[in-house]
Amino acid sequence: MTEVIEVRFKGNRKEFFTWPSDEPLALHDPVIVEVERGQDFGRVSAVGPVAARKCGGGCNGCSLAAPSPPPSPERRIVRRATPDDATRADRLHGEEADVRRRVMERVGKHALAMKVSDAEWQWDKKKLTVYFTAEQRVDFRVLVRDLASVFHTRIELRQIGARDEAKRLDGVGRCGRQFCCSSWLPELRPVSLALAKDQHLSLNPSQISGGCGRLLCCLRYEHDFYVQTRKRFPKEGKALRTRVGLEQVLAVDIFRETVTLRSEAGDTRVVTLEKLKAEVEPVA
């Protein structure tokens, strides 16, 4: 059976390829792979069942007619990369900062409302991909022709979102750790303000936004726990008849499992959820 291999490129970009050889590949092995027009350099980031499972979950270039057969990417790994191949790839990556600067100069010349985030050479220099962000749609046809005359290769301008830009450029979050989207998060799922409300977090954008300026990805991690746990507690603002009398729920603490109540006389008390259920059930 042809093995599926996940290969990582610059900017945390990952794609899947087949490896027809019987000689196994290991993690971080440098390889030369087939791309749309030519060849590119990458490093192995997953092999075996792990790569097949990730590919089956949705990847670039896979043809999955049904869930029963194993995933089969359309492109393949050509060969292992040699030290000379790796040196050439490193040299190209070293030139990309200057390429980005030159692209930014051309963007300013054409007065286009776009921010150039990154530039990436294909290993064989048959294509140059420029990543950019923009608030609106940009007509960059003249810019593409201009860049093609400067770099003498095929130019691809790819518009990405703010979160995709953070994933490519990487960085350190407010928690002091590497961005989740750049390190381990397999996909960028939508994050809404409702997630912060459900967790009773501050709705100040500066408190719940990441380096990309969008809502933190980690707001999703414990959301299901909050939703399921709150079902065990009475809703805030609800009136309950307890042994004390009619009391209103002021606040709940799902971690300490306590409920703050206020009586009609204005007195407040904090009771455990277990004790509150014992008081309410006999009265009911």
C-alpha cells in the first residue's frame, strides 16, 4: 500500500503526498515533492496512520470518493532531499525578506490598499508566492505583471485573513507560549463573542484578543465544559423558593460549586449547589 506522508513547508503550510518507496521516511526528513508546476522542498511532519487520518479529515489535493478506502493524495514525493538541496532552500529563504521589501515598494508604487505579509520562493524558483492581507478586494493584475518582469518567474498573489497571517508568521501569545495556530492547532475554527459571554469573561477586546487582533482561539477549548456544567446550576436572576423564603440567584461559581442568593429582605448568602438542591426540592 502506498504510504501517505504529511509534509510541512514555510509558514506552517502543510500538504499531503504519497511515498511509493519501501524505504520508510522519518519525521523531519527533508524531501523534494511534486507541485503544480515543478518541485518544492519540505520536511516530513507526519507519517503512517497519523498522516492518513489527518489527510482523511480534509487536505489539499486528496481525492476521497468514499470514507472506506484510504486517502490517496494526487501528488507524490519525488525523492529524499540531499544536503545541497537543503542548502539551496535555506539560501532562498534568506532572500525572501529582500523579495518582500521589493514587493512592498511595487505595491506602494501602484497605490494598492494591501499589506504584504510574506513572500515564499518555490524550491526550483519557478514560482514566487506573495501573501497579503487587505480589508477589501484588490485588483492586482497590473502588479502581477510588474512583479513578473522584475523576478522573471510565475507570480501568485494570495490573500489571507488576519488569523492565517498570524499562523504563517508565528509569535508568542499573551500566555507566554507559541501561538496555538502555529504550533499544534490543526484548523482555525470560528470564534465568536458568545463564547466569552458564556464563560463570563471580560468583553474588552484588548483582554480577549490574540496577536492577530481577532478573538483568542483558546476561547473554544473549554466552552463545552462551561455549557454542560451550567446546566446543573439555576440561571442567574431566577427566583427560587427555599426554606428561607423567596430568594433570587445573584451569581453561580461553577468551580467552587456555590450559588449566591439574595432574599426579599436584601440579605445575601452563599450556599453549595448540593445544599441548595436539598432546600429547594423539599419545598417544591
